[in-house]
Amino acid sequence: PVSVFSSKVQEDKSKGIYPIGGSGQINGHFCTDTYVDKDIGIQVGLRVEKRYKGPVYTLIERSYYAEVGVDKNNFPLWDLDFHLDAGTAYLATQQNDSIMTPHNALEHEVTLSFDLDPSSGIKWKNETLNDYYQGLLILGQNALPMNFSPFFINPNIKGNYTALLSVTNNQTKAVIVSSEINVLCGFTPPMTVSTDSLYA
């Protein structure tokens, strides 16, 4: 599981704590990557989830199945969830690191990217999260309906999308941690488990 990914966690902007908004779901089934160097730790994660019902399983590494279409409120049937933890006590315990301390993830460049054209190769739309979080970020999480800003995809179109969350060192310009997933929207999943647990 990743850090306190729950709508019950209270937002505290003064401490850089931004728990999940949107349709608010619990821990589980993220594709994560974690960077640890002495007292510094950063974990990023992505997943797909069925709106208001929770995260889904993936039988193919880093791939999630999603249904095309929208609900009665014109929301896509699935969200893209992202997670970034820059040294909470939860992450320190998870990594068994007694000297890890929180630090400001916005000392780096934090970028969420999404492939807007799944039919003809990757055409990235890059969204830098540094301005969104305005100065301090220790824990940042959200659930994004993908037909809204900043991506505006058509939820009624079948496609194989790619999503990427990355943290880049501002001095060396090297990516220090990243998570990438595929979203198979409108494709039939393998029938080895319940399709209700596979579809987002």
C-alpha cells in the first residue's frame, strides 16, 4: 500500500499534506517506484480505479483495463489516481529507514504526463505539478476524471493510453523516480478472474 491514500485524511497545506480528493478511494493496486538516499525518500505511484468503487487489479504488469463511456453526470467510468510521498512517517516505516525525514518534493520538478493520442503513437501532454501545490509538497494525491483539465480525453473512445508520473532533479535534470502505466480502455481483459475486479 501507499501512504494514507484515503479521503479521510485531512488536508493541511501548511505542512504540504494533500490527500486524495475526487472520488476518494483507499490504498491498493498502485504501480510504484521509490527513491531512497540516506535521509531522503520519494515514492510515486499511479493506478486506475472505477469511480466511487475503488482500485482494480492488473494481471498484466503495469496495465489496467478501463471501460469506455460516462456516468449520468458525464464523468468517465474510470479515474487516473496519482500518489507522491516525500518522506512521511508511513514511507519511512515501509522502507525501514529510521533517518528518513520529510522534505519538499517541489525542490524537484514533478510532472504528470498522459498520452493523448493512443491510436498513433505517444503524444505526451505534460502537466507540471509544482505550480498546483504552491510551494510545499510532502504528500500529494488525487483522483483525476480524464475528460477534465488538464487532459480532456474523450472517454467514449477505445484506446491504449500511457500515463507517467516523474520527479526530476532540478540541478542535474536527471529523473530520480518515476511510475508508468498503460490504460487499456475498451479492451476485453483476460477471463481468469472476475471482470468486475479488473475493469476500472
